[in-house]
Amino acid sequence: MYEVTLRRREPVAERTLAFYFDKPAGFSHDAGQNVMLSLIEPPAMDAAGPSRPFTLASAPHEPELMIATRMRDSSFKRHLGSVPLGTRLEMDGPAGLLVLHEDVSRPAVFLAGGIGITPFLAMARDAEKRKLPHRIVLFYSNRRPRDAAFLAELERLQGDRFRLVTTMTDAPEWRGERRRISRELLAEHLPDLRSPIYYFAGPPGMTMAVQGMLSELGIAEDDMRSEEFYGY
């Protein structure tokens, strides 16, 4: 268990904030892992209590810890979004197995819906910093461009080893891809659907649909890694 101090917060998409905390001495994590954040002496909370899990969207080499979340009307998020900078929280972790595999001969395919982008942002930053040899393709689905957190940064990170496929499913003005993540979309961008290890994160409905799609493609469970993001 650590204590962390909230240093700043900033908007990263519509109704989405990033929160930055001091990194405690001795703390380390793998890109894609999560932590449990707990409010200290909070006001009245809802039935879920004062603690919530969050993926660390910051990479291990960064001096701060960063999370990002959609801001909904819950007691936890109202408090987190309004407390003064300098407020301390308790943090437990890291935890989670949504980390990049070691076999560099197998591509990694990231499938992200909405704020489910956070583990993949950390992994993309980490891969770029360490010059990892993995081939990575990120499929990033949002309703509209203004909903897509960190999109500009992800576009800048593209290179020989990292490729971004962005789709906006409810944006008539969007000139790019507008389909949902599907077998057909994957097949157009991946030369071999059976070769990669698949990682997916997003709302529960999205992750269930993706898991079903991958199972129909014959992808083994050991080649799927996922995390669900709830609204809190």
C-alpha cells in the first residue's frame, strides 16, 4: 500500500479527465497493469465504497503516475474531480496480466473501445521508449473524434513497428473508417488472423462481443488477454 499525491488533472477528451500523481519511491509496474485507488476520509460514498481500480496509462519510465477516466455522475468521480490538488490517496498495486508478451515473433493486436485505450497507451509509450521489436497494431474504436482520448499522441507514435487503425462509429463527418471492430475489419489489416496475440479492453458489452468474435475465428483462449472498464 502506498500514498500518492494528486498533482494535476487535465481534459483528454469530452467528459474525460487525466489525473497525475507523484510516483512513490520504490514503486514499479509493467505497462498495462492497474492499481486500486482509495479516497482517504471521503464524504458519503455510494454502495461501491471509496475504492476503484484504474489502469495506469503512464508508462513505467515516466516520473508521474497517470490514470484517465470518463467523468460520470458518481460520488467517487465527483470527489476525485473536485478535491484540491495536493490531496493524498491510498494506492494498492500494481496488479493485472494485460502486459505485452515476450515472444517477439508473434504480433500484438490491441482492440480498444473508448477509455479502454489506457492500457494500450501505456504499452505503446513503453514500446517506443524501449525500442521493442514487437509488431503492434492498435484498433481504436470511438463514437466520435472528440471522444477519442490521446488520439493525437497515438497517431504520432506510429512507425515501422506500431500501426494505428482508428474507427469512428457515429461521426458522419469522419472521412476515415466508421465500422465497428469486426472480423472483416481485422482481416483487411492483418495478414494472418491466427498469428497474433490479441489484447482487448473496453466496456463489458464490447469485451464480451470481441471475445465471441475471436473465439469464432478460432483464436485460443491463451492468445486472448482482456480487461473490462466499468463506469463507476
